Amino acid sequence: MAGSEAAWAAANLGVPVVLHEMRPKVATFAHRTGDFAEMVCSNSFRSDDHERNAVGLIHWEMRAAGSLVMEMAENHRLPAGGALAVDRDPFARAVTEKLKSHPLISTSYEEVTELPSTGHWIIATGPLTSPALAQSIRAATGSDALAFFDAIAPIVYTESIDMSVAWLQSRYDKGETEDEQKAYINCPMTRDQYEAFIDALLAAEKTEFHEGETAGYFDGCLPIEVMAERGRETLRHGPMKPVGLTNAHQPGVKPYAVVQLRRDNKLGTLHNIVGFQTKMKYGAQTAVFKMIPGLENASFARLGGIHRNTFINSPTLLDAQMRLKSRPYIRFAGQITGVEGYVESAAMGLLAGRMAAHDLLGHELSPPPPETAMGALVTHITGGAEAKTFQPMNVNFGLFPPIDAKGGRRGRKDRYKAYTDRAKDAFTAWLS
């Protein structure tokens, strides 16, 4: 995501770009193709509400700045209530075709194994940086790359879901069209079914870590069994919460918990189980997930998995221009900088591409103001965060300078609207 966006941003400012991609020659745990911007963990860019949501706001800013990722996401959008979900394979192919057809972008399919010593570079290798390059980064920075573990949710063949048990509905019927209001498949659970599911989840065989590895998870992508270990009701107040949903088969019976599945492709033949990233072994996954009402006969297109992610201590290592302080001709962008999420990664790529191009054109581009979503995020990773406790972070209003209440307290909705209004004004001024 970040590399694609960086190349597009720089080339559109008139700077020639060479885009390096090691896939498909060198594979990763999670990727299946050699396409740029391949989505592996989810097919969702999360909320598209730019009036009261920080993620939706960063969508708005990226669109205003000519984002390739957001343009292609819109072209391959799937119904998902208030979220921006995409048909992942056509989306990645479209991004790849746009980049390859740009007259100022050329592509190299050789692995980069060492940090270069000359030139102008953006390192946007993502959470699955190859071992050789990761070692080179560690050697250059004089510090160990931090590590955490990321889990992937399973995908189910839609035709194998029992719709006499499950029903179609977005939470609180969100969405402007009927497709959006029915963008999720919902599987209800009684209290007894939920308790039995939690028991099976906790008892299931899990993936073991190698000696010396510790499981530090990013909170936004916790395996469901890790959430269950935090308390039996944790899942029921998280991805399995029943609020805002009415069982179409039994309107008068309130489910104790609900498992949601979101469409994963345009044809609607695949659905991913929302929030069900897992480290259970494959056999255990099949047994446990078939306990979910409506999924008793489910067929899985992909089971969940877990992989090790790496990221640098950006507050220590990067300057405000996202440059490596010890080698200022190198910038970092995307998840390797300690931002979390497709959108945040792409946004940091967009900024890095613009900043690098402005450098080559002879003038420095200041980062967006901290009142903006992009500005708040880049400020956080390049010095706003506490280096000793630095962990991957999604964009959120807690990163923004506080809103002046002007003598009175605002409600949450009014406060969030004030954040987005202020951000749009500031970002528009920065762009101009």
C-alpha cells in the first residue's frame, strides 16, 4: 500500500520512480500474488464516515490529495454498511495496472537485500520485511527492530452458510442502499452456545512460538482466543456484540452474541468472519468455527493464520520528514514505521512520496498540520509518541491537538465533528 502510494505521488509531481517488488520471485507468508497493494488481512478500509470518524477523515484527506489507493478502492467498492470494503483481487490488479502504465514509473522484480548507500529511497516494505533487508536495517539503525504478531481471519464460501439460521443486516441498518444495509451475514448464538464456543476456543490447540519469541500483539488485530483469555464476556462486547441487530428469523428473540461475516469479493461468493483473526491450528479452527450456528457445514476458502511483523522505533530513528536521521537520503513509509492499517500505511506512503519528490525538486515540503489526520499520524510516529513504549497505532482523535470547548462541554458527536471540520480546513490550506 505505502510503496504504491509513494510511487504514484512522486511520479505525479514529475519525478521518475523505480518501484522495487520482490514478489512473486520471493514469497511471503501471507501474499499470494505479485500484484502491488495486495490485501491479506481484511478487505476493509474501515469506516468511511469523514464527518465524525478519524479513519473516514483520513480517507477524505487522501482523496483530496489524489490518492491512487482510494481511487481504486472506490472503483472496486463492495457493500459494507458504513465501511469501505473492496473486492481485493481486482483492486490490487487495478493498482498494479495504473502504476505500470505511468510513464515515469518503472518496475524491478529483484529483492533489495541491503539498505542502499546512495540515491533517494523510500523503504515501504510493510510488516513482512524480508529477513535480509530487516537485518540490514537493524545494522544501520543500531537498534533491534521491534516485533509483534499479526493474525489473519478465515474466509468462508458463501454457499456453505446456512441462511435458514443466518440473516443479512448491517449493524443499526447502516448504509444508504439496501445492499449496504444488508452487507453482513449474521449468525446468532444463545447463551449456552456462546459459553460452549468460548470453552472450545480456550481449549483449542494453538500455534506455538519459536524459542525466544514473545507474543506482543497489536490490540486492533488480537486473535480471538487471546481476547477470550481476557474474560469470557470480552468477545461478546467486541466482534461478537449483538447490539444493533435483529434476527430476521426470530425478531422477538434477542441473540446473546452474534458472529458477523462481511462480503470478501464482488461476486459475493466469499465472506470473511469479522474480527476472527486466530492462531488456532487448522484442524482446531475447522472444529471450533463449525460450532457457530449457520456455519455447521461451512467450507473454508482460507483458514486463519499468524505471522511475525516488524517495525522500527520511528520516534527515535526518523525526523519530521520521515527520513532516517543517520541516512537522510532514505525515508521510511507504511507499517514498518509503526502505523497500523491499510489506510494509515497508504497515507504515510503518500506523504513520503510527496516529500521525496519535493526534495528532488529543490524545496522541502512541510508535513500536514497536526490538526489533520495525516499530520496527527506523522507527528505521532516521528516524535509525538513515547519512544520507550512505542507500539503500532491506528489513526484516532486521541492523536489530535485537543478541541477548544470555548467555555462549555461538547457531546462526543459534536466534538468529533469539530475535529473533522478543523482538519478539513487545515488540510485544504496545506494542499493549496
